[in-house]
Amino acid sequence: MTDMSDFAELEKERKKDLLSTGNTEMDKKMADGLPIHSLNLIEGANDTGKSVLTQQICWGGLSQGFTFSVYTTENTIKSFLSQMESLSLDISDHFAWGYLKIYPIHVEGVEMAADLSRNFLQRLITHIKAGKSQVIIIDSFTVFTISATQDDIFKFFAECKNLCDDGKTILITLHQYAFDEDTLIRIRSIADGHIKLRLEQVGDKYVAMMEVSKIRGARKSTGNIISFEVHPGYGLKIIPFSSAQV
């Protein structure tokens, strides 16, 4: 018969296979976290909280002892670290010790973006392969798809899936408007995890909503819808949807 100490040890061991957000309430809604060695898609329009969610996961994962590489088209190194600090998610020590690597990618002008989108996807895969980080965040993928073909995009996601099979955990944010529905459906089918973010107007304010559409291999049910707010100095705060509707 398994006693409580054995159960606690088994639970602790099981959670080593999960990437935590560092937020207990949010983890519960995400089947206790994202499985490691998985490819995860985070969709949403502008200002729906995609970057903040990946930053929350980055903080939680670093606290667990995972190493991260963040490829960002949204921030510089300084602004990324400052933004996380403003959310009480200070990871400057992890960055200083090399557990977190940040790669800002800035594209100026559509012509430059068109040229990069044809070649950069393979360069990005090559760079990820050469790195030793366990968890990869790409925020946001949209800028690389301006002139990329469907085949380029599908090849990139297939390569990411192969990297996950080899031990990486990958999170990719994107905007739905950049893809036709057929492309989105195929990308979602490749991904192990799929999270959708949106804003809903409740009374005179907008509330961020997160829908966990699927987490492949999850031991608990998904499909949960979470409402949350972003508070400077606090970070993500889960709010009951019933409260949001008041």
C-alpha cells in the first residue's frame, strides 16, 4: 500500500516532466503545466497577453531549473529584462549566469522582412539545434511569414517537432491574421499544445481570456477557459470569470 509520503514523492517526480508557469492557479487550468519535449502554439491578436504568458512560463521554468533561449521580435534584451522585472518576475540573475539567453530579432521594413522570411526560418532552426537550451520561446513567429510559402512554414514546424523529439520544448506565439484558415488548422495539428488568447469586453473594461484547447499527453482534462489581468508589480492574476462578468 502506498502511503502519503510515497504519493508525494511520485507527484514530485511526475512534475519534473512538466513545465510550470510558476503560478499555481494557472498551472491547475493547464493540466498542471506543459509537458516537456512538446511543441506548443500560443495564438492571439495584438495585446491579448501572448508575450506576458511566455514570460510567465519562462520565469516558472527557470525557477524549476530549466534553461531557456528566447527569440524575440518584440523586445531588446534590456526591455525584456525590465518588462519581466516590472511584473515581479525578475530573472536577471538567471540571465547573468547564462541560464537564460535572449536573442532580439528586429526587422525594419517589409522588403527586409520579405528577404528574411525566405531564409531565416532555416537559420533559426540551425541556431536552435546548435544551442544547449532546453526550452525555446519564439515571440513572435508572425514577422517571419510575410513572404514565406506554406511549404516553408510547414517545414519549419515539422523541424520544430523533430527538435522536441530530440529533447527540446518549444513555445511559439503567432497572430491568427497572418495565416489562412487551412494553414492554421495544419499548424495546430502538428503542435502538441494549443493555447488561444483573446480579449472580451465585460462592462466597461476588457478582460484577457485564455483557452487551453489541447495539451497532448496531459494527465488531466484541458479545454479550460481562464480569465486574467496583468498587474504591474504583480504579474498575471487569475480572476474568476463570474467576477469578470460583474
